Amino acid sequence: MAQEPLGPCSLCCGLIAHITNTIDRSAEESVETTARQPPWHETPQQILESGTSCLLCESIWQATLLPLLENTERELDNITKVLLRFGSYNKVNSVYWANIHTTLEFKEYKEFITHVDCIGISIQPDGSLSQHPDWLKCRETSRSVDRMAEERLKLMKAWLRDCQDHHSTCHTPITLERLPRRLLHVGKKDSLRLVLSVNQPISTMRYATLSHCWGGTSPVHTSRSTLAAFEASIPEDSLPKTFLDAIKIARYLDIPYLWIDSLCIVQDDIEDWQQEAAKMQHVYSGSSLTIAATDAENSTGGCLPTTADLSCAPIDPLTWPHGEVSLLHPTTQPTTSRRSPNGSHVISFDVPELRSHMMVHVQAGTPWSVQRAKHLSSRGWVFQEQLLSNRIVHCMQEEIHWQCRQIYKTQAGQSIDDEKLREGRDNFYHLPSKRRERMWCDWMEEYSTRDFSFDNDRLPALTGIVDHYTKTTGHSHLLGLWRETFARDLLWLRSGDIKGSSCPRSPSWTWLSCNAPIMIDQFTISMVDAEPKEDHVVLLEDEVIWTGLPMTSTIQSSRLVIRGPLQTLRFRIDPRSKEHFDPPYFQFEGEDLDTSDPLPWTCIGQFDSEDPSPGEYADYTCLLVRTRKHGDQGKFKEVFLILEPAMEIGCHEDESQPLAFRRIGLGCKRGATQRTFTSTTEMTIRLY
């Protein structure tokens, strides 16, 4: 008969002692230390074996390691080492917090993967179990939905007041010309209506914005036929839960106005839609608070709790990707283990020698990544809402999170201070100019993974981000690229499957023509992008003509003339590399590969759309864009566009014009001595 499990094993006890002692020794909270890292199990087999009697080993396996393994296609036996490191130590409301940095090393192809998770530790004297935080005990079932909502509203008000009183960087002055055209006047109950911003006193002009997902159906919205009626009154019983919750939050926070896209923009008026969509930078940066319906998949999901049942469930049997491991707990000391709805794990046990009771919370991911994994953060339009808002309250079923320009914190008490936020993608005002430029690449790489209900929205949904970046850097925009960093921005690479159609009439040189996840300028020699580089492409002429307002209308035509070195190269996608790598590797005809090397190839790349048949060599016109050098070792990388003759109507009618090409892919050739682009021809060409 299986008995109750032991408390943590000796190595896990060492982890707990390391975290609590490190924090207690710190002179002040939130100080990162360089404390010596504690030892822990170094292989999956050791963790699995220990997990049969140690529930903390089991929890770390289930919450952090197993998700990593399930996302890889490698066999478990290929893992050579498991490495756990801790950082971001903090103590909030008697709970000790730390980040768990996990690294898995693989034998094959010299690969490793990393992930960051969290651990929280609460220690209370014997007989004081009630002193553990409620969220840690998973006992919200004892409270009603109304009480839970009231507690969250009070916390929102406290967070907002603290930010308004102490965070000068979280406020953007409001001017009439920057206001959205319409706002929802929430006032008191039964006074809901649309108003024109210009008719409202600027002294009372405080408004909140709602960030939400429309879902598969259109929520209640303003049309030309309903505009007059909505300006008189909007019956609250006609609104979905998400809208009603946002109204309730705004009223509780004494914010008199609310902006909801489907209500404040006339949806069947193209001119109104284009004009208002072009104001997104000001709409969200001028908002007092963005209310994010983070969990809701449509307008019925809501912003406030829909159920009080946030209780934990027993942890599943210890598993790995290749089967189940039976759990036997031949011990007598009582220990319990539970899994919460958000995938976190909680273990609870007595510590007789300390005359105390301990609860350990192992959270999959950080507070930031947990929120980013929610449905709302998969949506394309929401990206600019998250980026441009000064303050956001993320409303999730299990808890709420607060995010502003200086701090990120959770209902459970976890927090990220302003210095760490400045290293994130949502706050780059204080970053060096080169880092700001790189932030555009980071933003667009994430933006390219987002989903849209309508593929044509990929360009308009960029408008606010482009305006924001222009204001901060002074750079000049060119369809997802920038004239000041043009050569770098050309170096985008498709890094996933095609998801849908491209933006209408988008030219091949912009990543907007490729509706797929992308990476930008990823072929660095070192990890810090510090090596010397030489750009070989010069932008000579460019022009984009729109059917209406730039960005929010459709591209009518575009023109791009550049100059750079061209050379014909003959290569193929090596079928062997395509089985294991994305992007795959290219093999040049006649190239002698060292098959004893797990990475024998010297050229990596990707085609922008469907790949040619693997194994078949072909001639390609290639344009050398950038060369990177590593002076100490003589290494270099040559990054090039793969081109084909353009077939657009009329592009070859005028023989006095430069030759016309289309981009079809990107490649990068590495080497130590012999260059590839040695027989180039400097040419002026047009790219379509």
C-alpha cells in the first residue's frame, strides 16, 4: 500500500535554504545577488528517480521540465545535462520569490534550450496555517464571485492611485487633437451613451480603454444606422459581459469615459475607420488605464471572475514524454501536492525541526510570460495596445496583473521593477539608440506571430507602433522597414509556416509580403552583435502610393531602386538538414562537406514562400547585403537576398530602366578564409 510522501529531498531542501537565506541576507528587497548556486539533480533520470519520493522534484519536473521536453523532438536519452540556476530574488508579503533558469543540454547538434519559471516559498509557525496567502492555499472556493470581484476592484484602485501619485513617466498629457473622436460616457448607471470628445471639458477628460478579442462573431458595434441612437443612449442589457465589466471597472475607478473600438468607431464607415485607426498611438498612450480582458476569447468572457472555483487539483502521476512512471511514497511524513488552474504546482509540508509549516509554489513561467501566453496576447491588433498603453490591468480568471512603465506586479505579490522593464520590449525610452533600433526587430518578430481575423489588417494594426517608433527615434518608415536601417531590415527570414495571404500589393522586399513568423538580422557571429559589419546595399529611390490615408488604406503602388553587388550562385536545400532544422541548410554544388561534423553545412537560409524541391540544384541571382567579420579569428558571414526576375506587368517595357527583380529568400554563408561573393557585379536594380 502506497504511503504519504516525504518532504523535499536533501537537494530540494538545499534549494529552499539557498533562496530564503539569500533573500534574508540581502540588505534590501529586490536586490539581485551573486550567491553561489546550489547543487541539484543533473539528469532527467535522477529527477525521475527522486520524484518518486520527493514532491518538490515532482513539481519542478511537471511544471518546468516536462513542458520543455514535450516541445522538443529529441529523445530523452539525448539530454546530457539539466542545469538549474536561480535569480531575481525578492520577498513580498512574507513570500520568498526567485526565478528558476532551466537549461537542457543535448548531445545531438550541440543544442540547448532554456526556460525561466518561478518559485515562491511561504513559511509559517505551526498552528498558523491560516497565515499563508489565500492564493497559495487555493481556497478561493470559500468566497463568492461578487466578493472576489470586489477585492480585485479595490486592488485596481490602489494600484492606479499609487501609480498616479508616484510614477511621473506613466502619464501622457491629454490634448484635444490627440483624443479619439468618440468616447463612451459611463457616468452613473443608466447614462451610457456615445459623446464627441471635442464637446467634453478637457479638465474632466480621463478615459480608460478596453483591450479585448472580438472572437468569431462581431460584438455589438456602432454603424451608420445606429450612431444617432447610441449618441442618445445605449441600453446596458444589450452589451456583452466584457463590455459591462469594463464599464463597472471604469465607474469604480471614477474614470468618466471609456473607449471601446467596436462602439467608438463607426464600423461601416471606411473614412471614419481609417481616420480613427490612424490615431492608435494617441488613443492608448493618452488613456488613464487599459483594461485587458486577457483570458476572454470573445466579448462574452468578461474581465471579472465568472466562477469562484479556483481550487487546485491533485497532481497527475509523474510522467515523461515516453510513458508514465508509477509513484510510490514509502514514507510517514505527511506532504500534499496540488496543481492550480494556471498550471502551477503547490506542495505543503511540516518542518518539525523549525516548528513551522511550509508551502512551496512552483509556477510554470514568470508572471510576464504567463500573461503573454493568454489568448489576448495572440491577437495582432492587441500588440500595439500592449505596447502603447502607459498602464494596463490584465484581467485573468485566476488573478489580475498590473503593468505600467515602472513596475509589473501580480495579485499574488510578485513584481518586476522598472530597471527590468526597461530591458523589456514595452519601455525603451531610456535605452541607447542602438538598442532602440534593435527593439524594432524584436517587436516585429513577435508581431509576425500574432493572429488576425482578417489578413488585410496586418498593415493598419502597425500604425500606432510606427508612429511611436518614429516619435522616439526620428527614423523614416518604409512598409515595415526604416530608411536609416534599410540594409539590416532587408535581412528578414521566414521562421515558420505561411499562415495566410500577404498584405494587398505589398512588394516582395518587405516582410509584410510574407504572412509567417519572421526573424530579422539573426545571423550574427557573436551573441552581442558587436562584431564589425559592412553593408553593401544602397537605397537610391523609394515611393509608396496609397489609395487613402497611409498605413490604414491599401497600397496602390510602390517603387524601390537600390544598388549592390550581384552574383549567380548554384545551390540546393540539403534534404538531410531539412529533417532537423528550421531554417534548413543550403549546399552549394561541388561543396565537399565534412560528414563527421554534426553541422557540416556552411550556408543556412530560407525561401519566403514554398521551398523548391529539396535535392535539386538551381541557379539563383543573389544580392550581397551585409558582411559580418570577427577580427580575432578571421571568421565572416555573408548575408544575401535570393532574387528572381520580376514578372510584374510593365516592369520590363522601358529598357532604360534598371533590371527588375523580386525577392524570394534569404541566405547566410559562413567561412574562415574563402569568400563566396568574389565575382560580383555592382548593379542598380529595381525590387518589386
